[in-house]
Amino acid sequence: MLVSAKEMLEKAHAGQYGVAQFNINNLEWIKAILKACEEAKSPVILGVSEGAAKYMCGFKNVVDMVRNVHDQLKITVPVAIHLDHGSFEGAKACIEAGFTSVMFDGSHFSIEENIAKSKEIIEFAHSRGISVECEVGGIGGEEDGVTSLGEVANPDECKQIADLGVDFLAAGIGNIHGKYPENWAGLNFDVLAEIQRKVGNKPLVLHGGSGIPKEQVLKAISLGVSKINVNTELQLVFQDATRQYILADKDITGKGYDPRKLLAAGTDAITKKCIEMVKDFGSYGKAE
């Protein structure tokens, strides 16, 4: 079922488990993730950055690919197609293209401009039954060329955005996109707890979910995080499995060069990793 992310995250928040947002990059990613979550009977959010959408030939093509794969595989679990770190214009374009959920990332604006733009996107999306995520406080690392040092969000500013009626809220708490450095200080749980207290019964989002120790993810979930974003971790298992395939000379044996065979090991590795992660996050079996 292609749905907005609102209901699945409200259920996760009430049940104190996390729903994964697995970012997609091509057809193999879509197939692997949907197969995994159907097997695991877990709701899932398919995240799409504007850069990935451009690579996949536009927002409309992404929606068509997801819908067609979803129907072909006879997927029964709730699935949301969600814009990740969207610009103001990108969020509107995704809504028009058929996305079921969008993120508007105004964290690089002043809080006043972030509020104004978030309010407009929320009204535009909600009038069409589409869920909205907004962000306060940048996330560390790099996302589509935008670099942030990962400042910790101001809980009062989080409340201002939450009060606009946003469905779920991303807030910087020391998390980072990409690989975590060895000297990473960890998540700031004191700030996370204060943000949840300020925003009330609102699901929170943990960006940069790849590489955060499991015990920290579980503690974040217990403090109100209901959505965990994962991208790098799937890319790394895909890369490793594909590398092993080639190092074993399987690509030069028989018709091992056929892209359907060349990409199969990496695709299977994504499916396996997704199942493992939804078990860790607690959403395994929640769509039954």
C-alpha cells in the first residue's frame, strides 16, 4: 500500500519502535528494499534525495518505478515515497509528481524563514493528504552537496516548527550523514529528551542512521524517535558484495558480466541488511 508516512509513524511512536527510511538509488534498491520489508512484514519509507531523483530521471519516474515494482511484487505492507532533505521548490514538485510524503529542509535558513516556508509546505501538502517532515538544526556531514557541522537543535525552535502542524520533525542531536569518524561524540540524549518534551506527542526523526551503535538507536527510540534514516549502510553492503563478486572473477566466468548477475550479489546484500535493521528498530512484524 502506498500511503503517507503519518499513520505508520504515529503507530511507531505509540508503540516505541522505529520505522526505517531506506534511501533508494535505482531499480535494484527499490526491489531489494520492498522485498525485504514484505518478508519482514514491516512498514517502510523509501527516501529519495533530489540528487538521486535527478539520477533516476526525475520525480515522476521515481514514483512510476516505485508504483510498478510495488504492484509487480504484490507488496502488502505500508510504503511511503518520501522526499529527503527537500528544497522548497523540490518539495512542491514532489507533491505534484505523486510522492506520498515530503521533507522540507529549511534548517539552513533563519528560524523565521524556516517557519514561514515550512508553514506553506505543510498547508500545501496537507490539502493533498501528504505527510510532511521539517528540520531544525543541521545534520552533520554532506547531503547533496550541502555540508553541515551538525549543530544541536534548539528545543524552543523545534516547538515553533512542531506547532505549525508538521507530522514528524528532524532535529540535529549530533548525528552525521555518511561514515561516522572515530572521534564522534555520540548522540546528545539530554537535548533529544528536551525536544520531545517541548513538541509533545510528535514523532521525531534520526537522520544519519547508518553507523550509529544499536544501543544508541534504541535509546533514541525510547526518547521519541520513530523514523531512522539509512542510506550509507546499504551502499556499503552493496559495494562490498559487488566487490567480492568481481574479486572472485565471477564477472568473467560464463555470462557473469550480465548486469542482472553482476548486480545480484549486491542487491541480495541490501535485502539481507534491511531485514536485519528492521529487526533492530523493532518494526519487524508490525504490518501484519
